[in-house]
Amino acid sequence: MTKILLLTAGYGEGHNTAARALEAAFNEHSPAPVAEVVDVFALRAPQLNRLSRRAYLGLINRAPRIWAGVYRWLDRSPHAPQAFRALASHKRLLARLIAGHQPDAIVSTYPVYPWLLRELRRDGRLACPHFTVVTDALTINSLWFRAPSDGWFVTDEDSARLMHAAGVPPQKINVSGFPVARAFADRPDHWQPPEPFLGGPKRILFIINSGRPRALATARALLRCENWHITFTTGRDETLRSEIAALARGAPASSEVLGWTDRIPELLMTHHVAISKAGGATTQESISALCPLLVNQIVPGQEEGNYELLRRAGAGALTETPHAVVATLHAAFEHDARLWLQWRANLRRLARPDAARDIAKRVLRPAANYSAFPVPAITRKTA
């Protein structure tokens, strides 16, 4: 039976979202599991992984300019991959996992793995094909493609052109879309927002993942609007959940305040508009849900491309203040929701909700008859 090893890491939810969606797609029609998701970073040092993830999130949210400098250095410096020498123990663990699983193919959703796999292939400890699923769009850090891979899967045509211009052979680039949960592809008929021009409440989903002061100010502004229904998700921040619930009592808008929830696909598909930062998973899930996204925060680097994807498609807006959020929503719903209908039509052209299944099919095709061959590293072209 074919075996697929899926490699992910918890530095940003997009990597895990893609890996879980792929696992479900690979295993969908198999009586026994074909694919397994592994996070080598979490396995190797669980406590250090938790601390480093917290530090990463703190850096991108509290010191975005510093993160922007780090991101640019990782993208442009020929010396950046030397930092991966500190991951020698991770490489050894990965080698043991490969020896134990004996996979027919490896798929990674985090850009560090191709560098570790390159070393293992050179050492003769990797004989199966390896494919890279790029979870960023447009502003793709060159770490994703400077190490070799047998194929890359990208979110859109513009991202494919960017990678080709940087030196990646076009025959190795597959425009697949971002792998999202199969609920988006198998959407139930009743998971639709009501027609916004029929006079019912406008359904707004506010996925809170930015600072508390900004979130509370935006919540106050939204709750003042009559004939709106606001669904808030506050993650695991119970204090924030209580504060927003207190604001919602007696407010003109109706509301529902949720903590952590696994209902995000359903919520995106049943609301007219979502408000969130431009994270990879949220942006791509909103596209697959046909739910226009108002971006209230952009982390420099990878998230700039996520918003740019929406901007180029005409499928959302940048709203960095509470006033901008409310004003843009009013504009979207006026004139019989003309702007909202335009956003949604543009999302239909961009959405690829079956991406996970498509990637699984393409990976399984060559995995059955693959024989290893050396792949040269890619040198990024500079102006």
C-alpha cells in the first residue's frame, strides 16, 4: 500500500491547515490510512517548540518591523540556509522517521524541510520523491524554492509566474490552490449566507487574532449597527471573550460570541463577510468559502502577498481601523449589495476548494514508479 509522509510545523496556522487537509484527502478513499502528518519540530523538543512558537507569534504581532527585517534576510541572503545547521538533531530524527515509515512520497508544507531532505538525499537516506506545498502567495520567500523539490504546488497563476521568474522550471510548478478542509468542496446547500438585498440581517464574522485594544474598539463599532448580526471568535482568550460578551449585551446589533471553535469552515460559508488578519489559512479559507475578507492587519512578509492576492482579484478590502471596517461594510451592502456581489463573483474565479484532492492525485501518480535522481539546487536570480 502507498504511504505518504506529510511534514508540517506550527509556525503559522497555514502550514498545519494545509497538512491536515492533505491528510484527509490522501486517506479519503483508503480503508487504512495512507498518509500521516508529522511535526518534526514538535516531536524533537516539545517544550522548546512551544516557546519558539510563542516567540514567533510575539515577534510578528508586537514587533512587525523587526520580523520584516528577518523575513527579508531569509529571503535574500545566500547565508540564511546556514542557520539550519543548528537543526542537526532534527535532521537525524527525520531520517529515523523516514526509515521507519518507508514512505513512497513526502509532502512538506513548511519551507525548512526541503533543506533537511536535501541533506538526507545527499547522504543516501532518501530515495522517494518529495513535493513542496507553498502556503504563501505572491510574496513567496525564496527559502520555499532555493532547495530542490520534485514539484511545487502553489496557490495561483501569479505565484507560479513569480517562482518561474526566480528560476524554478515551469514543468515542476503546479497551480493547485491552497489545500483546505474538504467541507469547502463538499459544501452543503444550506451553508450559504442569506441574500443580502432581501432585508435580513447582514452576517459578519469577526475572527479575532490581533491585539485586544484594536479588537475591542472594532467590536464596539460593529455592535452599534442595527440589522447586523456579528459572530465573534476569540480563540482561547477567555478574558477577551468575556469582555466582548459584556459589550454585546443590549447592543443594537445581534451577536454570538465564541471562544475556540472548529466551526470556522461553516461560519465562513454562512456569513456575508469576514474580518481578520491576512493569515495564510484564513485568507485561503475565506476564498474557498466565497466569503469576502476585510483585512484588518497585515504581518510584513508572507501576509502581504495574501492580501495582494485578494486585492488583485477584487475580492476584499484593507480596513485597518474600526471606522474603515464599518464604512467598508456599509459600502459593500448599499445599492442592493452591488459591491458584495462583485466581490463574491470574483472569489468564484479564484477559489479552488478541491485543491487537497487535486494535490493528492498528482502526488500519487508518480509515487508508484519513482526512481531517485539528483536535483540541482536553485539559485535565485537577482536584478
